[in-house]
Amino acid sequence: MPFIIAIDGPAASGKGTIARALASHFGFHHLDTGLLYRATGAKGGDPIVSARDLTPDDLQRPDLRSAAAGQAASRVAAIPEVREALREFQLRFASQEPGAVLDGRDIGTVICPDAQVKLYVIASDEVRAARRAAELGSDVADMLNELQQRDRRDSQRAAAPLRPATDAIVIDTTDLAIEQAIATAIAAVQSARELRPR
Ligand code: CDP
Ligand code: CDP
């Protein structure tokens, strides 16, 4: 059985940074599931068809990290058939030995409810906006607006809304430097591995 680490949380909370570091530390595969929704939104046309026909090239499109692509992603992500179309790929990815780290919104709640470790990464709205604005070279106030709007849509939708799994470990990165956030996550995974050896 592969070891699965599910990481969820609101926009720009530090999920991806933690997911990449855990994958590299433990030698696991990593999937940024947000990219699937961003690529679906960016493809245009009927989002259900776009999600079903997603190709590796679609994941390489330029500008997938932009705020506009984030908004488009969150709109198509509310469509149940889009989520269903992207589910199979995520499940196959999660089944790879020796283990996989997936980060998104519904990994611990819907995609991998039996994951050995579930992390829910949060940070204050202001800190998240400042970090993402610095990353994209954009205005902090605009970014705060963008993130809050997306979080609202992601939490309030009927299909796989953003929320922590009941057994998720919450990591608040508001006052943590990247290295501290990573160390906290590694420690959480390590203690879960000791409690539930493979
Ligand atoms: O994947 P997610 O959107 O949740 O966030 P991310 O892309 O990992 O992090 C958003 C930005 O915050 C990146 O520029 C990270 O380098 C930065 N970051 C940070 O400054 N401090 C942390 N503890 C975690 C992330
Ligand atoms: O990096 P950031 O947290 O800003 O966004 P992302 O993880 O790339 O996700 C972009 C959008 O895709 C989110 O706002 C969600 O609407 C959607 N998404 C989702 O619904 N389920 C996932 N597992 C991952 C992303």
C-alpha cells in the first residue's frame, strides 16, 4: 500500500511549498491538483469536455499561475462533472509506490479520505495576499480581494467544498518561515508513520 499524504487549505497558504518539500524528503511523488483545475479553466470551451480531454501539454500552458487562471479554475471547480472527470487521474497518481503527496482542496475529504496523513494548511488572509502578491509582482489589496473571493467560492460550493477533514492536522504558517513550516510538516508525517507503520 502506498503512503498517501493529503494536503488541503485555502489559496496561497503554503500547501504547495510544503507538499514539494515532503515529497522530496520522503522520496514520494507530488501532484499539485490545483493545476488540473487551472488547466481546465484556461482551456476554455465546455469545461466538462476540457476536463475529460486534459493532456499533459495543457498542464504546461503559460500563465496558469496567474490570478485570472485561479479565478477561472475556481469557477470550473464548482461543476461536479468537472471534479468527477479529474478524479480518476488523481486516484491513479495517488496509487504510486512508495507514496504520494497531493495538495488541493478536497484531497483529505473526498479524493483520498483514507490517506495516512492529512494536513490542513492555513495562514491569515493578509499574509497569504502579501506572499502571493510578492510572487506574482501584483498589488496586495487586489490580491487580498482575489484570494478572499476564491476562498468564499471554494468553501461555499456544494461539490467537495474546502474544509478540513475531521482527522486533519492544522498547520498555521502565518508566523512561520518556510523552513519552519516544512519542519513542522515533516515532524507531523514522521509521528504518523511511527503510529501507523506500513
Ligand atoms: O500552494 P499554495 O497556494 O497554498 O501556496 P504556496 O505556493 O506554497 O505559497 C505561496 C507563497 O508563499 C510562495 O511564494 C511561498 O514561497 C510563500 N510562503 C512563505 O513565504 N512562507 C511559508 N511558510 C510558506 C509559503
Ligand atoms: O495555489 P492556490 O491555492 O492559489 O490555488 P490552486 O491550488 O492552484 O487551486 C486553484 C483553484 O482550483 C482553487 O481556488 C479551487 O477552486 C480549485 N481546486 C479545487 O477545487 N480542488 C482541488 N483539489 C484543487 C484546486
